[in-house]
Amino acid sequence: MLRLDLLPLVGLIALVAIACIPEKQTGDADLVDLSRRADLVFRGTVLNVGYRNSEPPMVFPHTFVQFQVDEVLKGKDPGPTLTLRFSGGWDGGSEMAFLADHTLFDVGDQDVLFVTNHLGQACPLVECEGGRFRLINGKVHAESGRELGRVGPRFVPGKRRDDLPGVMTDQVGPFELGVVRSPAENESSTGPIYPAGWEQFTTQSFVNRLTNLIERNHSPAELEALPLVASAAHNQPFQVPLPKAVPFESVDPGFTPDPSEES
């Protein structure tokens, strides 16, 4: 978990160095896997972002993101809006806390989201950031900002676009959060070299591809049996379970340390 003490930083940019986590390449098989594990797949626009701490004994900041539901691709229609709750965010004072694979939303963001029946989970998205596809200027990007493209029927990722709005900065409460890429994550301003015939998915072509995959890989009975994903109530107190203790591994009583390995 990343925890930041930001006391008097209102109005400043807090730069957050994130670990270099290999990006998952997305293809038809990945989209089928995401959709199979999702109770709801929809295209939406962020209307509001709010924050609330869970109640004792586990007090932790949470983010409530209200989406306008623009199009349902899989699952029962939740209505015109849907609010999802994410573990992590602003505590209403001087601190923020996030989980390692968190994703942040800003008002106006447009996304395709793969949602689980989410209220008991730290992140309501399948694979969290892996279950979010950004729709920016009519084109499709992974959560990291990487272009999602194809050559014919084959998925071919493009360049990670750090210049796009919302990829490198996010508003969290009164703070503007910026991302600092690690050296291993930095990419050449010229690469990658796009193969002949490469084209980036548009919002409509991606939705069409995804809709087709869902129809081919889910029976009508499976779709009918899906639960309704309900909105999280931002104005209601809530509790989350305490983290489970992980027992230490037992040590063999007959184990003798190697003196050569001692400092």
C-alpha cells in the first residue's frame, strides 16, 4: 500500500513514484476472460468523485465514483447512473492511502469497465486497473495510456501516451497527484514502430469487437442469470473486514544456520 502524508500540500502537485509493473498485453482471449469474470460490462462517463472513510475497527479511506451509464454491453442495466466504491483515496484531512494496483478517476473520464458484484471487494473491477479501458478523443487506451490497436484481426499494442489527459495527473480531493515513471518504464519519444496496416481501435470499433466476443462466448442463460450490480451508497456508513493475519512459516527445530552466511 502506498501511504502519503501530505499535510500542507493543498494546491501543489504531489509526485508519486510508482513501481514498474509489466503491462499486460490485451487480445481477444484476454477480453473474453475479463468478460467471463465480470457481472457487468458498460461504457460510462464519470459524473462525480467523492470520499468517505470506513467505520471502525478498520478505518480506511475509500473513493466513490459515480458513472453515467452510457451503454451496457453485458449484464443487467443498473439504471442511468452507477456508483462504484474503491478502497483507497483521500481521508478528508491530510492523508491519502492507495492499494498497489489502484486506478484513479476524474470527472469527465470515459471508460469501458468490467465490473464484479463489487460491494465486498477492495476494487470492483476485474483485475482492477486491468478491467478499465480509457476512451480518449474517440480512441481506446489501456489504463496506463497505451494505445490499443490491431492489424487485421490481431491485437497489436501501440505507444504509451503519457501526454494524454488523465494519464499522468489526477485530482484526489484537494490534491493534484502526478505520476513519475521509473527509468525502466520510460519510452522513447519515437517508438514503437507501427507495423503496416496498424490502426488504433476507435470507441465504436472496440465496442463492436467486445459485443461480438460477449455474444459468442456467453449463452443467453448465462447472461440472464447475472446478478444486478447495485450502486454503493456514498452517504451511508459502512465497514470493511480487517486484513487477515498471515501466519509465519514454522521453522524446522532441527535447522542449523550456516555460519558462513552470518554477518
